[in-house]
Amino acid sequence: MERTIKNKIELLRGMFTQSDRIMVAFSGGVDSSFLIYALSLFKGPEICAVTIKTPYIPQWEVYEAVNFCKSINVNHEIVSLPIPGNIINNPGDRCYKCKLHLFSHLTEYAHDTGCNIIADGTNSDDASDYRPGMKALSELKIRSPLLEAGFTKTDIRSALKKYGLEIWNKPAYACLLTRLPHDIPVKEERLRTVEKAEQYLAEKGFPGTRVRLHNDIARLECQPGFIDIFFNNPIRDDIVSYLKSIGVKYVTLDLEGYKTGSMNKNEQ
């Protein structure tokens, strides 16, 4: 393992004491998975992973979070919450309001369970991206150990690969609300349509593809290199047929490919 990553892991180790009880907000993604795994290697701090299950989080992500924690023998809890009333119309500041709502619940849960630290998987690359939810984390005094230690996304994937964990190349995902336009009522059936469509695409060899819904139009954003494959793949007709069977009328392919935050009208 590269010396720079080893140094960052030592920085991470030095942030906590044996008496700390750390609650990690665990989405099941690469960053929070690495944080939990790294903390589990340290002697001393007690770790609890908590996954918040909401209608706008794909069910398969919750399953993967459960299985990962079982595989490394880390205590894992699931907290189920409905869609907060203040984001039911998918406002432009949705990410901030959502983070504030969810982590406020985690703060209460941490207090009830005796955890003195709440941590999330934010990394140093996130600090230079458009991440309005980070403001809520700061207001609630949520720790971001990977950010504090200077871990980049590349560091995290490299470390996971060195540790032999298969999730090192897992695609990045975001909540399903990012697939819908701002300022329209969020309907759970539309969230399930997106979830089914993206899972189907992953199974057919297009992992990480975003399905953005614009009324009855599905706009597919593929990962780099997949656009040409999609055009020349005989499975394309099957994909179109499946998406129409779950409620989509028109299926389009965005020639710009995958773009983070492409539904953000305040994108920076």
C-alpha cells in the first residue's frame, strides 16, 4: 500500500480514543464502507453502523449495506424514515434539508445509544464539489474523518483494493430524488420506476447508469465508454421494452453521458 495512504490511515487512527463510541452513517457506498472497515481494524473505539432507510433509497443498497457489515462483523442498525414533509416537492435545496432531517434523527439516536461521535463518509474530493448537504453536517457537528485525514476517492478505492474488498470498484450512487426534476411532487411509484430501471441496466452490463425521469420520458446517462456499446448492443431493444413495461413512454440516451447533479438547477 502506498506510503501516503498508510500515513492517512495513521491519521485516522489517531483521531479516536479507546473510550469513543462511534456511530457511522452508513449508506453502503464506497466511502462509508471504507470508513467502517478502517475503523474496525483499530483496537479501542466501539463502532456502530446505522443505515437510514427511506423511500428514495434503493432497497438493494440497504441489502448491500447489511451484507457488508455482516461480512466484517460490525454491528449494524437500520432506521426507517418517511420522506420529510419539507422535501416532498423536491425543492432546489433538497439535499440540505434532507441531510439536516436525517442527521438530526441520527443525533438523537446516538444520544439514546450512548455514542459520543457521529461520522459520515465525506472525503476530500467532496469539499471541492457542489455538496449543499455538507452545510447541514457542519451545523450538526457531524465528523467526516476521511475528509479530515485527506483521503481522496482514488485513495479510498486503492485502499479497498489492497485490502481485498470487492467493493473497491463499486459505482457511485446518489439518492433517487436526484433523478427527478425540482419542484414537482415526489411520488413513490416514480422512485420505484427509477430503482427498477437502474437495477435492470446494471444487470444488463451498464452499471452506474442514471435514469432521469422527465414526465413520461426516461433520459439515460451512461458511464464513460458505454454510449457506443449501448448503440451497438443487441440488448438495447430489451432495455427499451423493459423500461416501457414499468411505465416509461419514451427512452432517450443523453449523448453527454453521466453528469453529477444534472438535475440541479443551482448546479455550480
